[in-house]
Amino acid sequence: MDKKLFYMLLFTAATGLCSGAFFEVCMTGTGKDQLMQLLSGFFSSEGSGLSFLSSFWQNIRSGLFFLLLCFISPAAVILLPLNVLFLFCRSLFLGFSAAMILETFGLSGMGYLLLTLAPAGLVQIFLFSFLCALSLQEGFCRISQRAGRRFSRSTSAGKTKNRNALQLFTGQYLNLYLAGLAVLILTCLLQAGLLQAVT
């Protein structure tokens, strides 16, 4: 995997986190007050009212969508920019949520943040940045292969070598996505379990 591409996507995710936190801090009005009241009620002694399975499904739903989008995007290269946009938006939401928890609960919000959002959220940011980098690299490989079929003057041996390299990368791509799915499921199980513990 191209490390520079991965670091660029991590920077995009970090920009989303900072933007979400900055947006929450600058937000004013009744809408923000209502959100803070909802958040206080969610972490109140009455709890969220969500079962473990409901909480797990809410946590994994958007992650599965993003994982599927990243997985299929190399086959439809027009979807590749959506991976980066979705990564930014997911990070923005995480930053906004973290800042909202801290502003609502103050120092005690650090405990909620560390137990609910931080463990799974940060692991998923790294996971999705990695998978997004894989998808972009696979997409670029497919684009160059298609361009090579039309415009390249390379020998048939060179074309065979490129095709074998692409097939090898595709096999690794599938295995890495299966591993990514397992990590996503584990982080969502962790997040659902911690949420049940604090609400």
C-alpha cells in the first residue's frame, strides 16, 4: 500500500475531526441547547433505552455502508472520490460528537468520551483511512491497466506481468477487506458493550 496516500487520508480525517469540533464550539442558539438536553438525557440514570443488539446495529450500519462503498469503488472508479468525502464526513461527525459531549458534561464528559466514542471511533478512523487507501490504489491500478490496453505499446510479456500483478493485488485486497470487516465488527461490539455499561 502507498504510505503517502494513507497519510494523506489520515490528514483528511484529522481535518474532519478538527472541523467538527470547531463547528460545535462555534454553534449557538436553541438547536445547540436542544442537542445538549438530548445528550444529557441519553446519559442519564434512565439510560439510552437501547438494547445491546440495537446499539450494535446502529454502530455498525454506517460502517458497513462505507466498507461496501470502498470495496466496490475500484470497479466503478467514479465512486472513488466519494470514499474520501465519506471519510471526511465521518470524521467531522466524530469531532462534533466529541466536542458536544465535552461541552455538555465538562470534565465528567472525558469519561463518557473515553468509554464510548474514543476507542472504537479512533480505531475506525485508522481502519477506514487504510481501506480507503487500498481502494484508491486498486482503482488507480485498474485505470492504468485500462489505459495500457488502449495506448501502451508494451510487449505481451509485459502485459502478462501487469495482469498477474493486478490479480495478486486483488487477492490481497479481498483478504484485507475481510480482515477490515472483522475489525469493524469487533469495534462495534466494544462500543455497544461500553455504551451499555455507562447508560
